[in-house]
Amino acid sequence: MIPHSFPQAIEDQIDRTLAKPTRIHKIPCKSSSPLWVKREDELSSGISGGKLRKYASLIPYLKKNEINTVGMVGGPNSNNLVGLAQLLRENGIRPVAFVREAADKQLRGNALLLQMLLHETELQFIQRSEWNSVEAIARKSLQTYEERRFHTHLLTEGCFSFQAMIGTLSLAEDILRNEQDVGQTFNRIYMDCGTGLSAIGLILGLEHLLKHALGKREVVVTLIAETESGFAAKLQEMRERLEDTCPQSSDRNITVRFLKPHLSPRFGSINKALFEECVEIARNTGLIMDPTYSVKHYATALRDHAECEHRRETALFVFNGSALGTSGFQDMLARSASSR
Ligand SMILES: *Cc1c(COP(=O)(O)O)cnc(C)c1O
């Protein structure tokens, strides 16, 4: 029996071969309160963390609407562009990427992977000075495909949309399945945040599935690339849209708390301490984490977990990234690994 599940209207929109179950296990850490990790990195070998959950509802939506050409926008190191390009290709949908011109001209990491996945005509670089009007540029370019009778669709940066949020609800469900399997309740769940969509899906999923459940639950969001007020507004917008789709009211039984990363806090910024931490984490836990999100998220969560020790709660850290995310940083990591 599945104890917690979504209404059919939602279930019908999720491709379950993509939104798969992932395992959890304990992290060896010094705190006397246990810390577990959810291995969202194992959802896919080439797509970063929970992104596959977004695509699990996005791809069916595109297919249902007979879209065969998809415009996507993002930075040169975007995990989303690389992940989406793989899945669109697999489904015979043409990706057309509008990519912010890179400051680093070397072809490595995600910039390299994206170039491997796309034909020259499918990749358009946008100058930094023009980046504000990227959507207008993309729309104009997609119009030329429409004129040749292709069915096009333009996705927002990071795939932030209601359609993609539906798939991210599956993370909440899978965590509750994990809890049943191991006989534990996670009172505190650490989640990272880029656009915030995955964290929003987790919160709304828990709100929905735990409607009449007792006990306090807290989702702690590490704001890698959002502000607290920005996140709150997006959460409320998605909550209202979800209530429109499935009108059962959901209790607000989930507390949301925010953390700012303390290591190299500006989004996309890197420094020596970050790479040293990346090596430290690998040696202490066996987890190979991407510096852009997961290392910052883990260092922040671990500090908070230690500060919450007196609460004697079991916590879950969502590893929402991938080892592949280290590939753009080999030189820096080599320096940190060999000097320690
Ligand atoms: C994309 C990504 C995120 C952010 O996901 P959002 O749903 O946009 O908040 C977090 N971590 C990693 C590693 C990612 O690739």
C-alpha cells in the first residue's frame, strides 16, 4: 500500500520512469543527532540532482502539446541546459539554446557538454549587454521555426513553471516512502534553492501529503540563488495554482526556514575555501559534490544541524546535485586535493 499519494489529476501528469525512487543513508558526522542524505544525485548519471523530477512532468506536457522545438535560456554553466538538452534529444525534440556569453572562454564542464549535445545552429550566444532582452531575442528566433511549420515552446530560465513543478512534488512522496522503509521521521529536511522550484515542490508536496498528520516538520532552504521574499512570493503563487488544479485544501503544517550560504555566498562565485570544503566532504562522507550548489548547501546545513543538536531531531540532507558538477573545476580541485 502506498500510504501517501497524489490525486489522479496530478499523477497523470508525471512520467514515473523519470521521477524514480532514490535511496537514503546515514552520513557519518560528529553530531549526536543523526543526519541522513537523500541521493537525488543518483536519479541520473548525466542530469544534475532533482532536475529529472521537473522534466518528468515537463516532457509529457511538451509531447501532449506536440511541441517539436524547444527554446531554452541560461548561463554558460547551467545544469538545466545540459540536462534538458539530453532529455529533449532522447525524445526527438529539437533543443535551441540561448546562452549568455561566457567570461571564461575555455570549453570545459557544462559549457563543453552543452556544445557536445547541440548542433551549431541550435546554439546562440547572447552578449552580456543584451542579456536583459534574451526572451525577446529567443521569441524572435523561434518565430522563424514557426514560419517553417515547427511547433515551438520557450522555457524560462531554470524551467521555473507550474508544469515543471508538478514533477517536483514527487520528491516529497519519495521521502515519505523512505521514512516508511527505514522507520524514521525526518523532522528537518535541508533543501537547496536555485530558482526555488524544487524546494517549492518539496514543501507543497509535503503540505499536500501530510494534510492530517501530527508532528512538526521543518524544511530548511539554503538560498543559493534566491532571496527570502522572492522565494516566499513564488511559493505562494505555486500553492494557489496547485489549489486550482486539485481543490482539496492543504494544511500549512510545514515550517519553512531560510539559510544563506556562508561559503562563497554570491551565486556562481568560487574561492579556495569552497574547493577545500569540496575535498573535505568527499574524504569525510564519500560524497562527491558540485561546488556551485551542493558544497555550499552542505556546509551551511551541517553548521545548522550542529546548532540544532539540542532538539534531538533526525534530519535529512537532500543531495540535489551531482559529481558531474565538479567537471568544470578540475584545476582548482586538483590544487586543493594535492595540498591537503
Ligand atoms: C538546478 C539545481 C538546483 C536548483 O534547483 P531549483 O529547482 O532551480 O531551485 C539545485 N542544485 C543543483 C545542483 C542544481 O543543478
